[in-house]
Amino acid sequence: MKCRSVLLLPAACACATSDAYASVSGLARTVRGPVMSATAGKVCLDGVAHVGGERVFVLRYLQARDPGLVGRPFFAHADPAATWLTDLKPALGATELGPVG
């Protein structure tokens, strides 16, 4: 059994940490997450947004094999069952998951 299978949490539930983050002092605000390690780099799930009438996850690379991708936001369909980056599908007309351009 892979360790990852023991620690799975739907991404939509993991986004709930942003509510807790908003109510803590400055010392506790160094928290990041949730973060997923992928082949292309480390991806942070920053939250959920409504863009163009579509509910999406807002993601960004914290580290990437391609340094030009670091810090650039990208979007995925807000699938309530998704637990890992590979479960996510591109949103807003994108054909690939990741920053455009």
C-alpha cells in the first residue's frame, strides 16, 4: 500500500483550512497548503473561486522543474471527489493542467 492512499483527503475539504487560516494570529500565518508533490513540481491549492460562472480550484507551483512556472496561478475544475493533482481536470477552456503561456 502506498502511504498516499492512507492520507487522502478530498481537495474541496482541504480548502476549508483557509477559513481557519483567516482567524489566526500573524505568527501562525506561515502555513501553506494543502501542497501536492507532482512530477512537474510542488503545487499549492490556494482555494476555490468562481471564475466565468465556473467553480474552480486555484493552484500555483511553489517549486517547478521549469522555473518560469513558479508562483503563476492556474485553475482546475472544482471536483469534490478529487484527492490528488492527477484527479484534476483543466478549467476555463484550458487543454492542459498548469499555467498558460
